[in-house]
Amino acid sequence: MTKTIEQILQQDQFTKDDIVRLLQSKDEDEKALFVKSSEVKLMHVGKNVHFRGLVEFSNICKKDCLYCGIRASNSAVNRYDIADEEILKAAKFAHENKYGSLVLQSGERSDQKFIDRIENLLKEIKKISNNELGITISIGEQTKETYQKWFDAGAHRYLLRIESSNKELYNKIHPNNEEHSHETRLECLKSLQEIGYQTGTGVMIGIPFQTYDDLANDLIFMQNFDIDMVGMGPFIEHDQTPMYQYKDQLMSLKDRFRLTLKMIAVLRIMMKDINIASATALQAIDPLGREKALRIGANIIMPNITPTSERANYLLYQNKPCIDEGADDCTNCMEARINMADGVIGYGEWGDSKHYKNRQIKQKRP
């Protein structure tokens, strides 16, 4: 006999089929899912929403991912690399405005000059904030030695999106060469965990060739990998990428939006104490997208504090919101959004993943 959505939601564990059913839910079933995920969020991570001041400091990238607007082959992009002084100024802004944490994000590079630069920046950020700013970095695949160097310099969270746990699908959305290897991505995630980072990953939702089974497996992958934090959002096509040719085969933006909310909700129920970000891409589809995600499971929001002059050049996808707002505008906007979502801003708090803390305790037990 087929289980009802209510019966599935009462279970402690979900099968892949259960997850697919939840992701396909509509109307009253979808509402029941969101009620449950909201309850789980309140019970396990509470109302607190934590800021991560996002600095997208460079769009120079050696990778050529087929879906990304800043891919190496896109000659139409105005490449930039923000000066260290500007990055430190943004870090100071985050600290003075009690953000608690900073995210340094850029295109992927692994030359020695870049590696050393990041190490020095991390040390400087720690110094100017009296060690009070938490630091997340998201700079792609690196050697374990580099990850260790950055960890020792002060970074303690790392976001590396798997994009898809299905190797075949991953290969379809990346060039077929050694620079774009699914195995390398997995090895990097393992290295990050072994070093002691709060380890984050994520997937794109609604990409060409993706199935509900793929998405269910993505959530199971995150659970099995014991991930600490997740940033996932709807796929939004960019017209200067090879994937744009499949735009007519995609589900509607509205459906991608709803599916992303359901992915966040199901993951919150499956992994009750992790950090889940409310992705900026949600707002690109629905003006209230980020608030909706906060209501049903997300607990992290990332105001963009990149200097306004360069924001329009960090376009991984099109119609990205907030590219013409200053850091102050973005902060005020985020505060309003969190209040609308009935959340409480965790000013000055690192907002570390409770899952990470619990995982560390388990590992120390004999």
C-alpha cells in the first residue's frame, strides 16, 4: 500500500523513494512538508539566522564548467581581482556591523602566488577583527597541503559544491578532462573533513538531464558524507555558456524555485542540526525567495559586501539580484528579510554548525 505524505513525514529515516515522493509533493502535501521542516528547524537550530558577509573578490577562474558565467572560455566577461586593501575594508565592515562571519569566494586558481595571498589575507582578517570574525572560504579544488595552510591561517569553514553526486551527470555539465574530475571533487571534500574544517557542499537544482532520483541521491550523499553545511540553489541559465542550448528543456523557473524549497525542507528533516544557506539565486526568481527558504529550513543568509563597482562582473548566472546595492543597503535589506521570516539575527555570533560540533564530540569518543 502506498504511504501518505503524513506517514512518510512521521518516519525517522527516509528511503530514496520517500524522498522522491516528498520532492514531487504539491498543494496540501507540500504544505505538510513545509510545516514539518519548520518545526524541525525551530526545535534543532532555533530562530537564529546568521550573517555571512560575502566578498566575491575575483572572477578569474581556470575552470571551464559548462554552466558557469565566469568560466575560463567566456571572453565576454570583464575579469577583475579586488585589491587586498578593499577585501580587508569589507572584512572591517563585517566586523563593525557584527556580522560574525565572512565568506571569501572567487573563481578557482591554484598558483603559488594566489595560495600565499589567501594565506596572508586570512591572517590579516583575523588580526583586524581581534580573531572575532569567523571565516568561510569557497575557492574550489586545492591540494590537501593548501587546505591545511589556509586552515592554519584562520579559515575554519569551506564550501565546495559537489554540483551533482551522480558522476555521469557531473560529467555532462563539465568538460571531459582531468581539470574537471568528479573523483577529485570527492577527494577534496574528504581532505577538508580530515583537516577539521566545517565542511560544506551543495548542488544545483533543475539542471539539464537531472532526475528526481538524482536529487534524492544528492540528499542521501550529503547525509552519508556527514556534511556540516549546505548551500544549494536553483539552476539559472547563463546565455554565454554551453548549457544555454538546453534552456527549452528545463522546467520553469517557478518549478525550479519550488523544488529548491522542497530540497531545503527535506534536507532539514534529514539532517536536523546542519547549517543551510538561503541562496541568493532564490531571490533572482522570487523577490521573497530568501525569506521563504528561511521559513522552511534555512538558517544562514549571505549579504553581499563586495565593492559595488565589481558586483556586476561576478555573474555565475543571469538576473542576479543586489548587484547595484552598497554594503549598508544590503545589510538593511537582509535585516528586513530576516524579520519578515520571523527570524532572529545572531549578531556577532559565528553561528557554527551544531552538526559539526556534534560530529567532533562523536569522533573524540573512545
